[in-house]
Amino acid sequence: MQKSGNDFKSALQFITILPSGENPHFSPSGMIRFFPVVGLLIGALLIVFDLIVSIFFYEGIVVLFDVLFLVAITGAFHLDGVGDTADGIFSHRSREKALVIMKDSRTGMMGLVAVVCTLAVKFAGIYSVKAYCSGTTAMLFFLIIPAYARASMIFGIKYLKYGRESGTGYDFFTRELEYKDFLWFLIPVILSVFIGYKFFVINAVFGLMVFVILCFYKEKMNCITGDMLGAMTEVIEALLFVVAGMTMF
């Protein structure tokens, strides 16, 4: 129990700016399974934040603040991965050169475009969810989508090899993940049942997006890095909000 608590605190400390207690023992391989739980916490805080801001502002401004909240609560950690990944993968250089470009702290034009587009898609998706879903359904989407997005990293760690000999994500790949590492992901999946028939859509689209992104990474880089995991998280979160707000489903 104590180890699980520490692993959760490690995940909280790693992918959010939320307080995680005094100097929790950093547990890279242990924290992975708790990524969906941290995502649920982010989603719950997003609901509270949205409800408070909605008291004072009109819809468009509320959605803008919601997007900024998701950026802020992660310290733009995943968003930085979007920029670095886009700069590297779309540089049309060799795998080795692309990895060097990703490591560069400077953001190029391709990275900037990718970050802006990701935020724009997320804004449109959240706006659609708030505009076209009932209040309860919208709140459920706010709760589970951040969890799905962060669960995607577990699949990336499971099915692709790490592309560097060191780095932020290196310690996540020190052991082979087992199916029990996916158990906490069942929580958002079970909660998704309560959104009605969109349960099938959200889960099918999530599975398809994870498959497509990992195949793309495999084809372009034949590996994955911490930046690429972060980019996958942001892209899946943005696209799931768009799918959730589609009126045809």
C-alpha cells in the first residue's frame, strides 16, 4: 500500500505541478500504471475550474481558460513534447539527426505550428462539448478524456522501444510492462459507459488513434522518446474532445 501511494505521488509529481507531499521517492517504473489516475484528477479539477469560471464569463472565454488550465496544470510539459517532436520528425532528417533536434531546447517553426494547431483543436473540441452535450455528459467527458490521453503513454512504453541511451523517459523502459500495469485504465473505461452510445465511439477512436500514432512513430523513428510520449498525450486529448463534441454521434 505504501509503495502504491509513493508510485502515485511520483506520477503526480512527474506530469503535473500539483503538490505531491514532501520529497516522495521518485519511482519511474512504478508510476506508469497511475498515469490514468492522475488524468482523472486533472479532469476532476478541470470540472471544478470550469464551473467556477462559468460564473463570471461567457462560453468562449470559459473555454479559453479551460485550455489554459490544462496547459498550466501540466506545466506545459506535454506541450513541450509536441513542439520538440514536430521539429524532429518533420525535419526530413535521419533518425539520429531528428533525435538531436528533439533534444534542442529551442522551438522551430514546425514545432510552433504544431503547438498552435494542437491548442486550437483542443479549444474547438472543448467548445463543442460544452455547446452540444448535456451538462452531465460534458462533465463526464471532461473527467475521462485527460485520463485516456495519459493512459496512451502506457501503450507507447509497452509497444515501442526507447530511442535514447539516456533522457527523461529512459527509466520508464527499464522493465517490460505487464497487463496489470493497465488495470487503472479500466476506471475511465468503465466511467465511459455512462456517456451512453458514445461509449463505443470514444473507445474505438482512442484505440484507433493510439494504433495510428504508434505505427507512425514506428515508421518514422522506429522508437519512442519522452517528447513523443508527451506529443501523443496532447494530440489524443485534443482529438478526443473533438470527437466527443461531434453532433453526428
